[in-house]
Amino acid sequence: MQQQNEAIEQISQAIKAENANIEAKQGRTIVNEAVITINTLAEEVQQTAAVVNQLNTCTHNVNDILDKFTGP
């Protein structure tokens, strides 16, 4: 009877270890997906910043042209 209980306990521990391993792999997958999403977002923010900078340059150019029409 003692041997059966020990065998059951060993099997139980093995199952728990396997479940922990599966959960760790799932967690790693989630983290990797989050990293990809964050990198994509960072690229989009950089592209947006470039567009804003271009818009700023265009705005200054338009202001320079308008100043020529209105004078000092």
C-alpha cells in the first residue's frame, strides 16, 4: 500500500511539473507576442514622428510665404 501511495505521489508530481512546463511555454509565447506588438507600435510612433516633423517644416514654409504677402 505504501508503494502505491508513493507511486501515485510521484505521478502527481510529474503531472504538476508537466503542467508548469506547459504554462511556462504559453507564458513565453504571450511575452514574445507582446514584444512583437510593442516593436510594431514603436515603428509606427517613429513614422508618425517623421510625418509630424514634415508637417512642421511645411507649416514653417507656409508661414514664410504668408509673411511675404502680409509684410513686416
